Amino acid sequence: MKKKIFYKVFASTLACVLLMFVFGIIAVNMNTNKIVSERLKDETELAATLMNEQSDFAVFNKYSDNPELRITIFDTDGNVLYESDTKAPLENHRDREEIKNALEGKPDTVERYSETFKCDMTYYATKTALSDGTEVILRLAVRSSQVTPYFTAIIPLFILVLAVSLILSFVLSTFISRNVSSKVTEIGDSLKSLNEGQYAPIKTDMSEPELFGVLNQINELNANIHSHIRVADGERVKLNAVLDNVSQSIIALDSSKRIVFANKRAFEMFNGTHHDIGRDLVFLIEKLPVYEQITEHLGEDFAFNCVYDDKHLSVVITKVANEVICDDISAIIIVTDITNEKMIEKQKSDFFANASHELKTPITVMQGFAEVLMNKEGMDDTSKKQLGRIYKECLRLGSLISDMLMLSKIESGDAPVRALSEVALEDIAKEVLDGLSEKAQSRNITSNIVGSAKICADQTMIFELVENLVSNAIKYNKDGGSVTVSIAETDTGVCLKVEDTGIGIEKEHLPRLCERFYRVDKSHSKRIGGTGLGLAIVKHICAISDAELSIESEFGVGTTVTVVFSK
């Protein structure tokens, strides 16, 4: 870099010096020509004052055959009256430029090539009058080479100035290049140290105020950058420590499906290494079904569960919508190992099923004995009332156990093989409403069906689904309310909607409505005989039937449950 600066500064200085040298020579040349012209004019005017008579022409004979000076006298017609050069031709000179200028009263120097002397000559002519009134023209001519002595006299000085200028240019260029190079080197060293995590300030000098201010600003900027880098490094270390110690695997992908980031848990879960960073996701997640399911949904928010080796995994894909970083990070994948949860869930489901099965027989026996005792003659009213309460509780427990067994079969996959057929939802809804008409009439609740459509599904499961939804709509309705079952075909599938004008549900309870045994108002549910399993059964039937369940409710206004069966 120092050489480049030197060459550039020296070349610029050399160009300036040479340019000044050339223009100096031109200026000297012009000035010399001007001096010669002025001298020629003065000598011509002086010679004209010496001529009073034609006999005075002889005074110029001493310049005869002088190769450097030529004197000629003409009449006003351009004829030669006198010529100091005896060898020169005596033709008419009226057409010469200097003669014309003299006749017009505008004498001026003229330079042209002379055929007589075979060189460039400078001419000057002036008109004057003799004592007898005769007008004549006096012309003096000198060789243009007479300028050379003036010019050659100044050339050595110019060469000396040029040599001194070049030496000074060389010295100054060396000094400037070293000075600038040293400052640039210091700046580079400071930036290099900054890149290495250190901070080495640039040395400053007050003797150069402008440079001092710039270097101080660079030092201040470097100090701020170093401070920000230290803070950023600290935050990065903290973030990496957090990400490496979370239980989930976190993977960030760019728009080309390459891994931008993966935490320690991701490498452990999929047996990968840090060498997988920058490579396609398939190098980390080697199971093609899982890889294909992830890459298929990278452009959207999506979640699914899968089995990877002997582990059950929950995968959540989040699309990055930030336009600033979407090219670098287009999607974030969070994988959670839910193997233990699945195991606990299976254990709970097994216990749930076993307990339900074991309770069914004694509850049935209790229900039968209570019914027999209630019909026995001679029973007093108090005993009959107590037996009626026992019978009612047995019925409730029996219903609960039946729902538990149904849910266990659905969850465990032990339910009978689905017999898919074309199911008319309108017919199912009519059958359900007919079966629940007595319960609805007891509370003066009206019901109606709007629309019709058919789906391909298991008729028994669809009946169970509709019955649970309509039963809830009647149970949790107001006296004199209404239940509407709407059926319609949409672009996405067949939509089944059950609306009621009941008590409604607060929004904070909506996310948990499909949990087993979850009740919004336990006292109310107990009074009307709810088991808390109806919507859990509906949820599982929707999952089996490839349907989407959604619940909307407003407290005190009513609830709408929507099931969309995909085409």
C-alpha cells in the first residue's frame, strides 16, 4: 500500500511539475518573441527618423549583406528604392502583408518564411515622409532565430527548477506515503484487534488537528463496537446455554432447507454433530417419512406427532414471517420427546378401561337390586325414596361407565373395525332428536334441522357424535330454549353445526372442554346427570373420522359446536 501511495503522489507531483515546465517554456517563448517584436518596432521607428533625403539611404550600407538584418525602402507603389541585401530580388512588394499594414497606417510585425534567406523572418514596416514630401516605406527584417539566444539562456534555469522540483516531489511523496501508510496500518491493526475480541486504540497526534479528530472518532466508534460485541457475545453465550439445556430439540432452517442452527438436544435426539450445520436437514433427520412430512409443511405453521426409532415425538413447525431474516431463517422446528407422556397416557387409559370394566358388573347388580326393592310391596315412603335415590345414582354411574368403556375402546383402538358407508346426516339428526324428544319436551325446548348432506363414515360413530352434541345442547339449555342442527356442503367438506340458546360457557373454559371429566359447573352437571365424557368422545370420533372440531360460546347467550368432515 505504501508503494501505491508513493507512486500516486509522485506521479501527480511529476505531472504538475512537467505541466508547469511546458507552460513555462511556452510563456518564455511568447515573451521572448514579444521582446524581439518590440525591439524591431523601436529600431524601425528610429531608422525612419534618420531619413530626410534619398541620399540618407546610404547610411544603411553598413548593414549590406548582414545575414541577421535586412533593411528595405519602398515607394508607396511597392517598388524597391533601397535594399541592404544586394543579393535580394528587387520585385514589387506591394502585396506583402507588412507593406499593406504600413500603407493602411496600421504597422505590425509579420513572421513568415523567406525564400531569399531560406529561414523564418520577422518583418516590420512603417510609412514615413522625406523632406521634399515624398512618402516612402521603411521595412526592417530580422531572422526569427535571433530569439534562440534568449530562449537558450532561460532553459538551464528551467531544467534546474525541474530537477529540484522532482527531488522535492520524491522526498515529499516518500514522507506522505510513509505517514499515510503508518496511519492506515494503525487503523487496520485496531480493526484486526477488534475482530479478535480485543480493543487497541489508534495513537493520535495533536499536530494534525483534522486527522486527530478523525482518528478520535474511529477510536470512539471502535470502543462502542467492542462494547456492543462483548454484550452480544455475553447474550449469545446465555442464549446458547438456555437453548442447549432445554428439553426440546430446536432446529432453524433457511429457505433452501439447510440447517442454520441446532441446539445440543437436537444433535443428541437425532445422533447428529455440529458438522451438520449448513447441510440439508436430511443429514440430521435421516428417517425419510419424518423428513418429508417436515419439508412438505415448511411454508406454514404445522404440528404433528410421529414415531422416530423407539421414541414418540411431537413436531411443531413455525414459519418465520419477519422479512428481514426470512431468507436466512425461514422456519423453526421444535421437537419434543413425548415417549414418557405416551407411556403414562397408555397406563392411564389401561387403568381407565380396567376400572370401568370391573365397575360395570357391581353397578349393574346394585341397579337391579334397587329396582327389585322399589317394586316390593309393603315398603314405606321413606325407604322407597331412598331406594329411588340409589337407583338414580346407579343409572348415572352406569351411564358414566358406559361412556368410559366407549372412550377406552376408541382411544386404545379396540373398537370394532369401522364399517364405512354413505351416511345421511339429516337422517342421523332426526333419529337422535326423536330419541331425545321426551327430555326436550320436559323443558319445553324446541328443535329443528336445516339442510342435508351425505358423508362416507362409520354410521355408529357418527350417531354417537351427533347424540352427544345434541344431548349436551339440551342438557345445558334454558327452559323454553331451542336447538338447531345445521347441515351444509362447503368448499372444504360437509359442515355439521349444533347451536343452542343455553347458558353458554366462559371463554377461559373453552380450551379444556374436550378433556375427560372436565366440567364448567360441577354442581349443575351433577344435577342434570352429566358425565364429563361426551365431548372427549366427540373429539376422538372426529380424529378417527378425519373431521375438524371447533367450539364457540358466549356466556348467557348460547353455544355452537361445529364439525367439518373433509371431502
